[in-house]
Amino acid sequence: MRQQPSSELLRVENLTKIFQIRHGFSTREFRAVDDAAFTLTAAKPEIFTIAGESGSGKTTLARMVLGMEQPSSGILQYKGRNIADLSLGEKRAWFFKEVQPVFQDPFAAFSPLKKIDHYLYETVHNYKMAKKSETDDYVNEVLQQVGLTLAEVRGRYPNELSGGQAQRMAVARALLTNPSLIVADEPVSMLDASLRMSVVNMFRDLKEQQQVSILYITHDLATAYYFADRIAVMLRGWIVEEGPVEKVLGSPLHPYTQNLKESIPQADPDHAWSSEVDLAILDTDEYTRKGCRYAGRCPHVMDVCRHTEPPNVTAQGRTVKCFLYTEEHAADAAPVQSAVDSSNH
Ligand SMILES: Nc1ncnc2c1ncn2[C@@H]1O[C@H](COP(=O)(O)OP(=O)(O)OP(=O)(O)O)[C@@H](O)[C@H]1O
Ligand SMILES: [Mg+2]
């Protein structure tokens, strides 16, 4: 097997997931994730956020990275190895240990009938993470990384925990296998606003202190701006802008990212996306549209956008999938360019 340089933790290349949907008596295909590409380095842990409105393909992408969903095409490599080539045994013994999920609803991961510490002991046992005599010490040490102790949670049932404690437990369970990557899909969206920042800060501490990289999926751009290193913005299966968070959200280039940023009311960082109202109507039409999937909503739409898929352009320290930043069309893009340039000075 060809090994990638060990400097890569995760490589996502041309990753595509095609779903079929029924339309009356016929079925129609659409690309819920279309040609996604990004890499996470192994050299330095980072928080890579995937943001985008509802139905843009974030969860589908996360499920493929976790090995829970089979890609239709494309490459997924973890530490230089193709996930598709791993046997079930290798997946269990290595991949599922290294790449751990944290989901939106922390209570869904725990049966209400089982004591919560049962899950911790089970994980330590299944993955042989500690000798029997050292299990309590190991579990306690990991719980401390998420701000809990074994004494606090021992013998308790899930319904005795707050939402914030349950999500910390879910993260502790993920950490027990000593993963290098955590894939967290909207992990704070079901928590009270008052608890969210403490859980978000916990993820940041884990990156810094435990050297875990985090693929963090969120609707919430304000949080992403606060704690992510890089961001990929998804629109109808496409990554339309990707790069360092201070560039992409500080001075967005894609008209969709610009719209998302403008739609965050300053006084209400919990607010998600203003454009969500229209989504039901736009849903599959935008996925299967010819040309740019944002053409129907874009204030800077040009003729070319209506019939040709935009290329990925490298511009101002990020990648942007938009004709406005191609050399041949830049002249038509004067209003956007000047607005962005002036905000940079
Ligand atoms: N198993 C499936 N079969 C068919 N379509 C699916 C399936 N899973 C997801 N989809 C569709 O794929 C698209 C992307 O869904 P996905 O759940 O990945 O979006 P999302 O960005 O995570 O949305 P949200 O923010 O609401 O969680 C949606 O149109 C969804 O309805
Ligand atoms: Mg989702």
C-alpha cells in the first residue's frame, strides 16, 4: 500500500456521496457531498470547522470520515492509509480507536437504564486501555480532562446528569481510547446557551493539552470564529470556501460566506442563518442545478455562473469556489473585489 507522508492526519480528496431521492414514481440522484477536499496535518493538532446551513452535507461528510457511511467515490485517508482498504478487524482495533465521534444529543449515546460509568469501563475494557487494577485511575484521569471526576459520576444514571455533564461524559468516553481525531457533529447545539461556551472551551483545551485534532461541525459561525483554526464552508454539498478562520470569516470572499457572516446578528451569536426560511423550496433544486449552486441567490451572479461549475481558485490565502476570483472574470467582479479589499486595509 502506498503510504502518504506521515505529516498527514486526514486526507479527504474528491470525496462524493450520491443519494437517491424519490420523486413520485421516479428517483433522482443528487450529490449530498460533491468533490470535497481538505487535509489535516499530523504535525500540529488543529480545530477544523465545517460550517454551512441545514442540508449542506456536513453530517454526511462527517459520517464518511468516521467510516459510518460508504463514499460513492473519492479518497479518504487516515495517517496515510485508505479507510476503504481497512479490514473490519483493522477498523475495530485501530481506526475506530483513533477517530472518535461526539454527536449532537449526548443522552442518545447512553441507555437510561445503565449507570453512566458502565460505558467508561466498557470502553477501557474493549480497547484494553488499562490493566484492571489501574482502570479507576485511568478513567479518573480522563474525566479530569473534561472537568469531571470519577467520584462525581460513579453510580449515576444519565438522567441525573445535566446536558453539559452528559456531553462532557460523551467526550470523556471518546477520549478513553486516546484518539488523534475527534469528529464532533454540532456537539453544543442541544445545550443551554449558558453551557455552550464552557464545552467549546473544553474542546479547545483538549486540542492544546491533549494534542487531539477536532473536526468540528457547526451552524454557528460566531463560535467557529472564536475557537477554530481553519474552516470549510459548505453549500449544497460543495466546499465553497476553505482556509484559516481569520481569513475566511474575517474577510470572506465567496458571496455565500459573505451572506452568512452578514446574517449573524451581532447581539445574538446563537442565531444561526437568516436564509434558512427559503431552504425547503431551494433544497434539491440547488443540489442539481447546472452551473453554480448559489447562482439563484447570489447578488453578484454572472452569466457564466448559470451554466458552468465554478473552479476552486486560490485567492488571498484561502480556496474559493467562485468565478469572481478567476482571472478571466475578475473584471466583472469589481464591486465584490473592491468591497473585500477595502475591508482589508
Ligand atoms: N440516507 C440519506 N438518504 C437520502 N438523502 C439523505 C440521506 N442522508 C442525508 N440526506 C440528504 O442529504 C442532504 C445533506 O444532509 P446532511 O444531513 O448531511 O446535512 P447537514 O448539513 O448535516 O444538515 P443539518 O445542519 O440540518 O444537520 C440533505 O438534503 C439530506 O436530506
Ligand atoms: Mg447535520
